[in-house]
Amino acid sequence: MIDAVLAEWLKFRSLRSNFYLLASSLLAVFLSAGVAFMVTRGFDNQTGADRLRFDSLGDGLGTGLPVAYFVLGALGALTMTAEHDSSLVAVPRRLLLLFAKVPTLLVVGLVAGEVLAFGMHFATQAVLGDRAGRVLLSGQTLGTSLSEPGVLAGVVLAGASVSLVALVGLGVGTVLRSTAGSLVALIMLVFVLPTAAMTLPSPWGSRIGAYMIVGGGDLLPPLAAFAVLVTYPVVAMAAGAVAIVVRGRRARPLVAGVAATGVLVATVVFAQPAGATSAVEWKPCRKDMECGSVQVPVNWDEPGGRKISIPVARLAANGTGRRIGTVFSIPGGPGGSGVDDLEKSGGNFSHLRDRFDVVSFTPRNSPALEIFSSECLAKGPWLTPPDDERAYERLGEANAAAARRCAARDPELFGHLDSVSVARDIDAVRAALGEERLSFVATSYGGVPAYAYARLFPRRIRAMYLDGVVNLFRRDERHQVMEAQFDRFVTWCAASTACKLHGRDAGEAWRALVAAADRRPIPADGTAYSGFDLQIAAAPHLVSPGDDHARWKQLAESIERAERGDASGFSGYVEAGIGSPKPMAFVGMNMTHCLDGFRFRDYADYRGVRRDGERLSPNLSGNVVWHRLGCVGWPRPVKNPPAPLPTAGLPPFLGAGTWTDYDDTADLAMRVPGSSAVRFEGHGHGLYLTGDACTIAHANRYLIDLRLPPRGTVCRPESE
């Protein structure tokens, strides 16, 4: 056997055509570089979010590798097709001749494959330059360097796979005994069939493509993908061995080939990860969603007691990538419907659905469950800052009466609408889904149950992305944040003629108006606005100016009208939003806020917070106390006081926030060692559900690959 192998090596070296063919394989490197050049031209001609929608070039082998496969496959085929009229006629031990060619092809294919693989990678990276590290919506970067996890191993394995394709060519050439026929067969295997698979509708294109010799994506786990690749040369060589022996006289090559193929197919089957077994009975519902429900106890301290049904919804994984698990979206509010979020913003999760089911729910504290009267939840007493302890007590009595009116529908449940109970409901959904761990997207007030979940179930979290979340640890530290936003409004007014206050000091005008309204409330649609009321009404418009600053324009117009004694500009847009001419205490929010500890300890605490607010936030001090005034006198005790996270078991978190959200979100995320946060240099509240491409890209990269952006990462509005 050794002599035969050496003879084949001498034969291979003596043929110039083999070296010409190997030289032509360098086309793969030039092709990869050319594709990278075309991508960079297109990338540079786009701006903002359009750049983030590009497809990743990954390690750079995607375009050139099929060419390398074809050339080395052709080399393997030619080593045999040239023998049919010479050696195969003269040599009696033809199987020995066939298998003596294997070591030469493996060594040559391995060396050539590694040279080509690393050549394609470095050529692609060189052309992409600094663009390679740009994070895309898919969560991948435009290019991937060898320093990233798994890339070096992937390039090495790709180079090694070239030698296996050379054996495929050897087997095909042995069976067909025709150079032209072998080349056609290789073209079909390497180019035509994978391309045809890509044209099939999703997810069938990805599923079928994964079993092609040029595999598509990473739908299969590594062991199964390797077994698929090895199956091709095993089948080809077995077929060649059968074809080369005298028909009907030797069955051993056929038996060996079938046995080896069976082992590889079994490896593919058993290497597939077992999917989670869901106990939720999913049924089609809105758009492409599936809906179901999970039973949870009203009182988690009595899990065997009365239960309620929590609606859940799922955007199922699309089957185009290897499934990782479930992303659970925790809605804001408190009491927002995550089912509605998935319906309205489901498109933002499209890249995550390559790898995850995306699930959310309508939480127990949502008015959408219609357990409590919607009208009752929407209306509470008018809130006025009490100036003495007796007024503070009267406010408490009014709040308690409003709470009891709503609670009458279901007193037991009303006392268990805190975020800890919501977090335990989430874990019940996790168990029903059959998942060991969940990945999370928590938005706005959804950060409170997310934090509670992290405190209760740290080892059941795979990843936690916090988006513009409420931070109960920083309740008294939002003064500077809102003042900074007010300063931006004043600066805009000074610069824009579209502002009704242009040419004046908008800050001075506002402070004078608030002081005057506190002395004598300004009439508005059957009610009257105090300075406190003006501050509460203005805050949402300050946070989100809207397209072309439409809300800031409206705010400036309302200020100018109120200066003339008419506050209907404020009452008009407030009533359009909440159905009331002036903000009142929302029992539906307070029934969670108050149980989560979003309240004053007593009158002295209130006075201290109010003094600090007036000192640190002269323009918007009312916003510091407004929500907590709704919890004065609340008839149920705190169930979710702020508490530290466990010191072990949690993965690093990722946070993201706008100008008004970042500080709170980053503080909460950084409480877990190794975490990071993305600062969005712009207005608004929440980023993933509102579709900001830059933050979605970083979040997807984290949720899919657990890769965090470096601290200090900044995203900017698409218009910039």
C-alpha cells in the first residue's frame, strides 16, 4: 500500500496540469475580495439605518469557498478519469489504486484549502477595512476577525473541508469515468443545487440548503453539520469502489459504504438538539402570531389557591437558523400589553426570529384583562401638592377611596399586582414553554419586573436587555435629566422661528407662567391649571418632541396662549391623550406603583423630596412628586421594596437609553459586573419597540451571540 501511495504522489507531481489547476483555485481569493469591494461601495453609498440592513460577509469565505470546492473536486475527478484507459486496464488490484490516491488528495487538498481559506479571509478583511466591525441589524458585523470567538476554528475547518470535496470528485470521477461528466456533476453539487435551494420559500430554502455540500447558514449544530459534510465523500468513495470492482462478485465495498453512510446519517439525526416541549396550547391569532394562556395563582404565597389565566402570544422562530431558545418581551406601563406590542412592533424582532421564539404576555396588572373597570382604573383624584400635613392626609383619604372602589371587583387580586408577582408569572410562562432559561427584552416599566426576576431567578436568565427602563433606585435623581431636556427645548426655541416664543427667553417665560398660575390658576375647558398642573402636562411633550418638533411647537403655542389667560392649549392635548382635561391620579398605574414602593414614607419624606425638587429642578419640580402623590394613603402595603441583586448566577446585562432614559438604565444594568450600555444621543422613550436600527443591532448581537458592545458605545438618530 505504501508503494502505491508513493507512486500516486510521484504521478501527481509529474503532471503540470495539476499545478495549473491548483493555481486557478486562487480565483476564489480574488472573487472574495471582489465581492467585498462591491459591498464596500454599496455600504459607503448608504447612510444611517440603511447601512445596518446589509448582510454580513462573515469570515469572507461565503463567495469564494464554492470555487475552491469546485477546483479541488475537479482535481480529484481528473486523478481518476485519466486512468480509465491506462492504469485501470493494467492494474489488477484496482481498489488499491483507488484508495492509494486518497492520501495524496487529502494532503494536497488540506494544504491548498488552508491557504485558500486564510487567503479569502484576509483579502475580505483588508478590503472591508474599518467597516468590518460595523454591527448590523442581524446582530452580526459586516466582517468578522480571527479574534472573535469561533472564527479561527471556522476558517481552519473550512480549509480542511476542501480536502473532503477533493475525495467527492475522486468518487464521482470513478463512477462516471468521464471528465466532462464529472465536471458537470460537480457543478450541479457545488453551484446549481445550493442556488436552487436558496430560491425556495422560507424556511425550506434554509432547511434544504443546510444539507447541501455548500451548507447554508448554521441551521445544523456543529456535529451534525460535520457529519453532513463527511457523508458526501463517504458516499462518493463507496459508490466509486462499487463501480470499480467486478459487478456482482464483491459486495464488501457496498456494505462498507452503506454502513458508514448509516452511521453518518444517524449522527446527523441524533446530533440535533432537543427542542423545548411547550405545555401552552398555541392557536393562530393576530397576524402571524400564535396565542395561548397560562394559569397562575393569584397569590404566589399560596400557589395551590385560586388561579387566573394570563394571555400569552408567540412569534415563532422562522426555521432559518439554529434555534437558541425564547426571547421574552416584558412590556412597560405598568400594565401595558406585551401581546399588543408584538402585534404592533413584531417586525422589529424579525432577525431575532432566525434564532428564537419571541414571546410576551398581557400581565396581571393590565387593564386589557378587563378584571377591573377600565373607567375606574383611568380615573383617580386630582393631585395637588399638599402644603400641610392635614392636606396630605386628605389626599391619602381620597386615594384610598379611589383604590377601594376599583378593588371591589376583585379585592384579592388587587392586592397582588406588584412586579414581584408579575415576575413570578413570567417564570410560570417559562416553565410552560419548557425552557430552562429565557432571554429578555424589558422596556420602560418592564424593567421593574425584569429586575425582580433577576433577583428571584438569576440562573434562569440567559441574557437581559434593558431598554429605557424605570429604575426604582433613582427615584429622586431625575431632576437633572428633565432639566437638561427643558434646556434643549429652550435652546430650540432660541434657534427656531417655528417656536412661538422665538426671540424671547423661553425659560424665563415658562417660569413666570408657572409662578403666576400657582398664584391664580389659569382657566381651561371648565377646569383651571395651576403651575403644578402645567409642569405635569408639559413633561411628555418635552421628552418626545415628535417629527419636525411638532410637540415642542404645540407646547410653545400653549405657553403663549396661557400667558394670555387661556390654558386650553394644555388641556386640549391632555384630553386628547387621556380623556381628561387635566392629569389625574391613574389608579391603574398606582395599583402597581404603590405596591412596588413608589411612594413617600410619610409627610416629612414628601416635604424633603419636594424641597430637593424645587432646588434641583426649578422648571419641572412637580414631576418629581406627581406619581408618588398618587400613592399617599394607599390601603395595601409595599410588596416589592428595592433590594440588591444576588452576587452570583447572573449574566452581564445590556442597557440602552435616550437622553431621558440612559442614566436610569445604565445604572440598573451596571449593577451586574461586566455589563454595558448604549447611549442614544436623541429624544424619545424606548428604542427596540420603536425601531431604532442602531440599538436593535447591538441588542440583537448581544441576545444572539452574548457579545456586548464596549462601554461608551453611542447610537445617533437616523437623520444624522
